[in-house]
Amino acid sequence: MNGDQRTNKTISSAVEHGIWLANSQGSAVAWAYMQTYHVPVDAIRRVLAYPEARRKSSSCCR
């Protein structure tokens, strides 16, 4: 499987919304939200700590 491929749409959507939350309400809120949707901790840490390494968004915002 390609490392850049998203396979779980629910988790993908939770990450997208979590990124939006991080930008609007802070990383702690985003972290809690993504944990609620069972996003793996390594993925949460990566998207919050390294925004320049994020995949291109499939949607703009929520």
C-alpha cells in the first residue's frame, strides 16, 4: 500500500476537521476531537506538529 494513500474515509474526515479545529480553536481541542474518532496517536501527532508535511486536503473547511 502506498504510504500517501488514505483508506479510511471516517478517519480521513476526522483528520481534516481536526486540522481545521487546530487552526481555529487550538491543538488541544483538535487532539481531543481526533481521539474521539480513533485517529491513531502517531497520525494526530504528525498532522499537528508538522503542518508542512500534511497531505493535500480533499476539502476546504467545515
